[in-house]
Amino acid sequence: MRPMSVLRFLLLALVLALPGGVVRAADPATFGVLYSVWIKPERESAVVKIRLSRNIHLVDWLKLQADPQRYSGFFGTGQVSKQGDEVLWRPPAQDAWLQYRVDLASRRDNGDHDGMITPRWALFRADDLVPPIHSSFEGTASSNAKLQFHLPAGWSVETRYPRYRSGRFKVDDPRRRFDRPTGWLVMGDIGTRRERIGDTRVAVSAPVGQDVRYLDTLAFLRWTLPSIQRLFPGFPERLLVVSAGDPMWRGALSGPGSLYLHRDRPLISGNATSTLVHELIHVAMRARGAPGADWIVEGLAEYYSLEILRRSGAISEARFERAHRQLADWGRDVRTLDVERASGPITARAVGVLREIDREIRRKSDGAHSLDDVARSLAADEGPVTVQRFEALVAESKGGG
């Protein structure tokens, strides 16, 4: 092979070895963001630094909605001003960074933890590391964000994000122009089991010694997740399930591409519903309810927790019908669904309403459509679910009736 051919061959091999097999020049409309996190178990807190690493001139200002009971010690380069729970940062043209401290432990109204940090492990939402941010930047600019952790010796971390060889994580949310870390994470002395289910890379992770049934959870997901993926083709490519025992809250909570499930929650409850599938529907839809519409969001999650178990063959038709009768009894005394937060009886009543809507859609459309079409459309929407949008989608699925 001639010298020039050898050179071309080596260059081609180098290109193909890069992610995607192509060379990408830095996008002039993209600015870099690096989130650095120092975990401090002894203080149940973390120190977070936000650094703008490229094309800083594109960013005019960042405004953080930071609860002063949780976030403190803001300082950095450029102009940093604080008023109440609002921190305004105007970054300089060079060496732009903002640093602060955040308390990671959090409790629910009943006193149970939904975020916890101990000398051996920590489990909380990445959303807590960086408070909600409003931003102003030029034109159609967007961020290219990375997340890195500085952990105590012997600790490791699991997040919902893909990891670079450097150990940093790629933070990318197509729905945001300014990416910030979200979703559940767990770190410390942890155990993790992984599986690929359909197009989704699944990880079940928990602190060591918590008696979490990793493989039971993965087996249940192998049985049920394909039905959810068929219902919602846009299901995340990565799913992280984190778990722990007391004093963590004895329930389940979803987040983007992730969810928390208490160690003692059954995969299928005695009434044939599934807390895990309920939260997976929330993960798939990423929906929140506008005022008066929480019953729709919670009702769909519970309705499909039963539907997915039936469609996957995890429960029989007889048990499926018995579960619907039990939910109908539970919600029998509910007189209105228009409430701020859907309680158990309201969610149970909502399931019955949604089942009737599904039957009506199928009847009016001669079987061409169902509630599945409404749920998929709501999952594709951006912004909160409203009663008006739900009613419009139902009417559309019925053929405009």
C-alpha cells in the first residue's frame, strides 16, 4: 500500500472509531455547560458548580428558582444577585461559573424520606442538585451539557444518563434548550443489575444490604415493559429503577427516564394493580396535570397499570374484571373529579370513567380507535395536560362526535 493510501486508511479508521462514525465540528449555536458535584455525606449535602465552557457569549443570564431553606452560599464570576428564592447570574465573557451548596435530605409530609444521604450511600432526584432555571440566550442557541461527580472514596453512581469514557454523563433533554440534570439517581456502596428489553437499556440499582430483589424486578419488566413500549413507541431508551428500604418513603415516585420503588412494594398488589407499572406509565407519558386535570394523569396511569398486566398475560381476564369492580366500589362515593390532587378514591373513580370513554371511542369509531390513541397523543404533547385538550382528543378519536 502506498504511503498516501496508508494515511487515508488510518484517517478513515480514526473517523469510524468516533461516536457515530463522523467528525462533528463544534456547533456555533451551542454553548457548553458542565455541572460538577462534590458529595458531602458528613453534611448531608453537595457542592455544585455550574460552568459555561464554550460560546459563553450566547448566554445573557440564568435565573435559578432556589428555595433558601435548601440552597445557600451562592457565589461565582460575573454578577450574582439574590432576592428571596430567586438567584440571577449574569456570566462574564470568560471563566464563567456559579457555585452553591444544596441540602440533599428531604422528607414528605408523613416524615418519610424521599431523598436521603448516609455515610455509605445516597438516593435522591438529580433535579435537587440544580433548581429550575429560566434563561436568556441568543436566537435558537441551546446547551450541550455534561455532569460529573466527585465522590467519597469507594463510592460509585448510577444515573439515567449515558456515561462517557471520562466518567462524565451526557445530559440531554430534547424538550429543553437549557439542559439540567433530572431523574432519580443512587450512589455509594451500590449494586446494579442490567438488562436490555426491546429498545430500552434497563438498570435496577440500590444500596448494598437493602435486600432489594433485582432479578425479580428485571423479570417482571421483561414480562410487562414490551406491552408498554408498544403502547408508547417513544418510551425512553434508558430506564433506571432505584430502590431502598426504610426510612425511605414506602411508595413509588417517577421521574424522567427513572423511578423510585420502595423495597417492600409488591410488583403486583392484592387488588391486581401494579405500583411499578403505574409509575412506568408516568415515565412513558412525562405528563403533569393542569388545574382540574390531575385525575386524567393519575387515572391513565392506574387504568393502564391494569391494562398492561392484562395485555401481557400477567393477570387473567377474570382477575382483571374483579380488579375493575373493586376500583368501582372504592370510588363509588366520589362526586367530582375536578380537584387539585387526585386521591385514591378519585383515581379509582377516574379508572371507571376512562374505561367508559374507551368503550365509547371504540363504538363510535367502529373499532378503529381507542383510548390508546388519546394517551399516545397526550404523551407526545409538551406542557401540562388540560381537560380541554383531553376532551378534544377524545372527540377526534371518536370521529369528531
